[in-house]
Amino acid sequence: MNGIKRTLLAIAAFVTLAVGSFIYFIANWDSAKAAPISGQIEVRETASLFILPNKLRGLGQRPSPALTTSGTAT
């Protein structure tokens, strides 16, 4: 068996093992033993994932008016 066939056989064995273990996991799933994830989440305060100043606007909002060289809006 040459190198290409061995590589393809190893890839096929890995895919078969991964798919088989996933099917085994789903077949043996017992929802009564698992607590719902939503019951474990506790939100203490709202925070953004991004550190941005409060002046920035989000998508879909009107942009700030353009400033002239004198610093006033047009």
C-alpha cells in the first residue's frame, strides 16, 4: 500500500470514528439527566463585548452631522 492510499485510509478511519461517536452520543442522550443551560445562566449586569465610547452610533442609525473646519455642524 503506497502513501496516498494509507493517508486516505487514515482520513476515512478518522471520519468514521468521529461520525460514529457522534451517533452514539445522540443515541444515548438522556434529557432527564441534563439540566437546561438556560437555568444556569445568571446575568448580573449588561456589558458590551467591545470597549467603545458611548458617543459612537450603532448600525442603522443616522450619522452625526459633518463638522466644518470651524468645528460647527453644517
